[in-house]
Amino acid sequence: MRNGTGRRKLRIRTALAAATVIGLGATALTALPAAAAEESVAVRYRHGGTGVDQAAPWFTVVNTGSTSVPLSQVKLRYYFKGDPGASYSYACDWAVRGCTQVTGTFGTLANPTATADRYLEVGFAAGAGSLEPGADTGDVQLRFHRSDWQPLDQFDDYSFGPAQTTYGNWSKVTATVGGVQVWGTAPAGNEPTPTPPATPTGPTPTPTDPLPTGPTVPPGGRGVLFDDFDYTGHTDPAIAAHGWTIRSGGGGPGVGDAVWAPENVTFAKQGTNSVMTLRTSTQGSGASTRQTEVHTGVRKFKSGTYAARVRFADAPASGPDGDHLVQSFFTINDLTAPMADDYAEYDFEYLPNGGWGETANVLYTTSWETFRPDPWEAVNQHTEARTSQAGWHDLVLTIDDTALVYYLDGKEFARHDARYLPERPMSIHFNQWLIDLAGQTSTTPRAYEEQVDYVLHVKDQVLTPAEVAAKVATYRSNGTAFEDSVPAS
């Protein structure tokens, strides 16, 4: 490696379970020692990244033997050519058995070759469990990078397979079980040798490059949208220059005759941060109702991490309470035809006064496959919490090729099935609108406010909530209020 939408109750349908079966057609390419004849695994690999500042080796390990294999006895080695004097940092983005159960350490080869003098050794903790015959680990999505984030040239790396965009058996990654090699071919003269376990009285072996003590998050780079919403007002030309549209005119969702009011979107400092406020007002009629929405002008967001810090409110900023209000953060594309299977929508929606058949506050997360507006039919999966969400919240949604995971304030709130994954790029939206005028029939003016501190999207990378927070903190400490390096789709 060298430098170089009365819809909620009607729209919910029971989700169908989906399963993916991976064929096990091949066996290990190296002869098995007699001691390991019944304990055998195969390594499937795919190249998971597109950037030039980090490597993304993804694996799944399959038990091809006839006995159960404790994963704590399994180690993989991915070989690469290191840069002189460089140190490296490892991260786990996603693992079916949990990233906390996956370890990564770097080592130096005793016999360097033209394509390898270093390796990343991947192991599993006891909590990862065992593999029964024929079973696999599921995805293990890893990445590593130079500690100084200098570019990498992976094309001189022994284990790198740029054409491996789907999982397949890969002999250039080795696997050992209990220290005995059972899969793959190492660079010449570097067959793996057993690693002695740590003992209570002896020191733990030290890797060449230590594991990072905190989240490893790049300070910027390609494939990131970050906005601190530091604007002077809704007419600030920087808003459009940064790719945002403040909606105007009529149209759904919401009550008939309501309009979307750009002037009700404002920006102001709260402490050191700039905050965007979406204000929705009404006097009890459609014609008097002003709703708000801000969204990206193009659809170019798909897999990866979506995050925002949003303040929901139970009570109006002024006037009587009770309207059936929706406060939201979501990503969506267009419905090209009724029940089209390439539609996608993923919502955080808070109803402070109920609606859609609910009588009190409720938070929904919903993943959409498709719908038909007339007659109404919908295919989606949802999770709800019937409790107040008034106040600031950190909202995170991650999308990879296995699931959609929603987080609320650092904790997993919902996990939705792979059948709801997006087929086409989407846009990012914040809006606040009235479902109907049945919740409060008064003609007294009232107004509600939803606030947004920041938005972040990281393309094709699954970040933990802690990594999101670290990345946002880095932007702010660097004085960066906006970045958009997400390529057009």
C-alpha cells in the first residue's frame, strides 16, 4: 500500500420475513492438516469501499467442516503492502454477530514480499458464539486506514480484490482454527503460525499498531453531507447554493388549502450553534394554515448513515394546544407508479397530539416498500413508542445491505427487514404539517415549532451514534459549517 401519508393505521401491513441463503459450493484451497480435518472454514470476501483513503475488506466465514467451530478459535489474515513508517487504524462498521465481538490487530510479516509486508488479523470474542456445520457468520464489514488519513494505493496489496464486489471464496485471505491453517494461501514464506494465548500471569501480546481507543472517524472526505444550518434567513442565497430547497406553494401532505410558507423557516444562534426552526401555524382552517418543509433539491442519497439533532415540542409556541401535528426527519424518493417496487421512504415522525387513530403522543419510525394512493394499500414496517418525546433528540438511521436500523439518543429504537432497502437514491427532508383540523377546532391563532441543529449523511458507511457525535464535533471544532462531497447519482 503506497501513498497515493388518515394514513397511519391503514398504511401498516405486517412485514414478511426475508432470508438469504449462501451456497457453499467450494472447499478450502489448501490441504487440511489431520488435526483440523473435522474443523474447517471457508472465507468469503468482497471489496466494500470506493474511497482512496481507507481499505474496506468485508468477510463472511462459513463452517465447511463436520463439527461445531467456536469462533473465538478462528482468525483471519488480510495481507497488504504498508507505507514506510505509517501506522494504521482499524474499525468495524457492521457485523451480524456484533462489532463488539470482532477484533482487529495489525502485524508485520517475517518475510516481506513485493505485495505484502503487513497484515490485519481479524478475530472473534467468546460472545460471538460458534458456527455449526454449514452455518456462516453473516457480514463482517471492516475498514482500516492510515492513522494520518493519507491516501492508500490498494492495487499493490496481496489480499485486495477490486473485482470482488459480491461475496465469493477468496484464497488470498487465510484462516486458522486453533492456530492451524485451514484456508487460503499466505504470501510466500508467511504461512500463519499459532498465536499463544495470554495467560493470567503473562503479558498480552502487543499488536504492531494498537487498536484505537475511540471511534475512528475521518475529519471529512468524499461522500459526506454535513450542514450546521448557519444561514441568515430563508432568502440567504447560500441555502440554494448548498443544495437545499425551502418548499412553497400548495400540495400534500396536510390539510386541504394549506400552503407551504418559506418565511416560516428561520435561523438563529443558540449558544455557539446555529439552529433552523420550522414554524407551522393555523387559525383552524385550511386557508389559514401555513406548513413548512426543507429538503435537498436532488436525490443522491442511498446507503450509509443519516443523522440529525432535532427538537420536538409537545406544546405550541403560542396559542391553544391540540392540533394533530407531524414533526419529522426522513429520506424519500418518488412513487413512479402505484405499488412500484423501487419506491423508498424512511421516517422519523413525532405526533405530539396523536392522529392517525392515536389519541396521545407517539413516535413512529417507518420503512416503506411501496404504496397505492387510491384505493389505499401500503407495504411497510413500523415501530412506535407511545410516550412524550418533547426536547432535543439525536436521530440516526443506518442502511446497509442487510437491514435498516433506527437509533434514538444513542440506543437502538428499531431494526427493519432487508426487503425494505432502497433501490434508488433519495432526498433528505425535514417538515412539520397538520394531518387534519379535528384535534383543535378553535379559530384562535396558534403556532408550533420543530428545530434542527444539524444534519449529517455519510455515504456507504455505517457509523455508530458515538461515531456520528465524534464526526459532528470534529466539524465544529474545525469551524466547518457545511460540506457536501456526496457525488451525484
